[in-house]
Amino acid sequence: MSDMFKCKSCGHSVAWKESKKGNRYLAQPLSWSSDEGNERTYWPSHKCVSDPEWIAGQEQREEERIEAAIESGQIVKGSWVDVVKGRKVPIGTHAEVFWIGDNGYGESVGLKVTGESVFTSATNVELVRA
């Protein structure tokens, strides 16, 4: 069985499945018990119906996760940083982090600076505390 995860739009448990023709599709499990008492599961295509309450709850949990990470001193997506060293991004630049990852040279951060995206080493920035 594929690894289950939550749909980002509606919160239903879904998994990637493969059809008899070999095509991958997003499926939502439907289970029932047969007359003999056997548990059966059917995997129809997931038809997403957005749930505004669930989405709002997800957004709230994400904000809380970001706040907790910032309080512990971690740089995370959505946090604000100041550039303190480096040569590609001007020192003193104040920006929001939109990406964190490894670019092959070590951990880097993607910053939103006045409508454009710039990238620099994570060691070149410091977290701004409110």
C-alpha cells in the first residue's frame, strides 16, 4: 500500500495509486465490510472539495509552527532575516525567507527582495526577532 498523506486542499487521507494501465492517480480509500465480515478497500480517484475550515486550521497550525521555530532561533520559510555578509546580496538587506535547501555548496536560503528572488548561503543571514 502507498504511503498515505493529507490532501492540502481538503484534508482527506489520500495516496498515489497505479491503475491497471500503469497510470498514476491520486486516490482516496473507501472501506466497507463484506457480508462475510471481510474488510474491503476500494481506491477511487480523489475528487477534492475544498474545506475552508480545514484550510484555515492548517494555515493556523503552520503559523504556530513557524512562530515556534523562530522563537527557538531557527530560520524557516516565512521568517524575516537580515543579510550580514556575502557578496551577491547587499549587506543590510531585510527580506522574507521563501526557500531553504541545499544548492550543492551547502545550506542556502531564498529571499524575497522587492519583488525579485535572490539566493545566498544560510550563513550569510541572521534571524530578525520581533
